[in-house]
Amino acid sequence: MIFSVATAEELRDAVIQGRWGFLQSNEFQHVLQLLSSQKIVFWIKIAVFAGILLYIGYVLRRQPFDLSVVRNQWHQVSRPGWWVAGLLLLTPINWGLEALKWQLLVRRVEPISFRAAYQGVLAGLSLGFVLPAQLGDTAGRVLSLRTGERGAAIGASLVSGGMQFYVALVFGTLAWGYHLQTVPERNTPAGRWLLALLSILSLGGIFFGLTYRRLIRWSVQWPRLNRWSTYWSVIGRYSNGDIGLALGAATLRYLVFSLQFYVAMRLLGVILPGAAAAAGIGLVFLAKTITPAFNLLSDLGVREAASLWVFAPTGTPASLLLTITLTLWLANVLLPVVVGLLYVWRLKLATS
């Protein structure tokens, strides 16, 4: 852990001191502008994060965290070691599918091996701890490439994230529709309006998939849009087969980390009907996907707050829900981040 902290501090200093000039280049400054509107988004994130903490505090005040409940559930689980092994074994598969998606998309810019794609993904995950999450993810991937087409590589990274966002949106829409049918007190006009909005956005993704080449040609005619064409023009290089394969990898990855969530639930002895569990997990990941976070560390609270709200009607104790989501975060985020630090260190040495 001393190595991890020291590395994170050095990385932050490296960005500030400009050792990695690419992170301060015009291309990455444009990406920062694309991903956020600086002060406005910063204060939005402050407000969202504060709201998340207040909600978690409110729930814990009504249901204080009780370690004995967690301990008792653990002792009642048959062969918990098998569930732990399953959770850990699914972690490299999860990030392996993300690496496969990245490899499929970036090959139109620079062909890379699966191993190189995996290292770039883990490096980006680690950088997300010390940089804004989206920027850190993009930096780790792009810095691991040799290509001079940095703008196109950034675009490929954004497309990769956009595909995972879309898959979470579609599954989340289905989950919300099921949730409204099974939890009558939440089937309100506001809930139905939200379902309509999510459905429109999901259909919008299909429309974009059918017309993206024409949209790219149209965008270059507008000066304000054309300034970003360096990044999104890479979409025009993809064939329908490329899009289908990448979306398939994104869907498989979604199913894998949903299975990880279910395994974490079973590890703590929480057993729900299959459809209810799938819908709840889908809503948690939808909330995690659309909620702005400073970095992967602040992202930790989003999953917890969403789980407390989504699974409240099932009567699952807050102590168990918090332990489940924390366990999932440790296995699926923190452990890969520690491994990814090794690749970040190599990138730092290579770019010095």
C-alpha cells in the first residue's frame, strides 16, 4: 500500500509539473472540455456527491450499521469460499472483455495485442483514481499506444465508454420498467415519465447506429461541431461488423459484472427471486453509469446509495447492502487498480 500511495502522489505531481506533456496538450484539454464544463460540472458533482452522502447517512441513521448482522449472515452461507473464488475469478474476465472491446475499437487507429489492450485498460483504471475518471481512463489507454493519431485514439476510447454506457442504459430501462410493475408505490407519474425518457434515449441509440456516418458528414459543416471532428471522425472507420462485435463485448461485460453483483449477494446470504435481483442490479448500474463522479474513489458512494434505495422494498438490511457493494468494489475496482499501477509506472518511465 505504501507503493500505491507513493505512486499516486508521483503521478499527480507529474501531471502538475508537466512531465507528461501529452496530458496538458491541446488534445487532452479539448477532451476535458468535452467531458466537463469545468466549474459548472464541478459544482454539480459536489452537489451530487453531497446528496449521496446525505442519503447514505439518512438510511444509516434509521438502520445503524450492525456488524453482527453481517457476521451472522456470513456464518449461515454454505461454502462461502466458493462464492469468494467465483467473485475473484470473474474479475479478470470482466476487465478482459473491456480490453477486448478496446482492442476491437482501437485497431482502426493502431492494431494492438490483447495483452497490450489489457494493460492499457488497467492503467486507465488506475489513473482514474488520481485524475477525473473519464480523463484518467482515456489517458491510460492512449499513452500505452505508439500512434501519432492521438485524437483518433481518444475518440476510440470515448466510443468504448459510450458503448458501455448505452448497454447499461438499455438494460437499466428494462429494469426500471420491471421495477415499476413490481413496486407499486414507485409507479408514479414521475416514474413513468422517467421510463419514457429512458426509452427514448435507448431508441435514440438505435437511430444513431443507423445514421452515424451521415451525422459525421453533417457535423463537419458546422464550425462549432467540426472542432471536435478529430475525435468522433474515427467512428466513420468502423464497419457494422466492428460495431456489432464491440457492442457484443460490452453486453457480455455487463452480464459478467451483473453476475459478480449476484455472487456478492449470495456471499452474504442475500437470496432474491431471479427477476427481482436482475432488475435491482440493472438499476444500480444504471445509477452508477449516469451519476457524475470526481473519480473512481468518489464513485464508491454511488453504488452504495443506489443499492440502499433500489433494494429497500425487499427488506434487505442496510448493513448487508453496504457490505455487498463494498465487497464488489474491492474485488472489481480496487484489486485491478493495484495491478494497474504497475503498468502506470511503466508508462511514466517510458514517457519521462
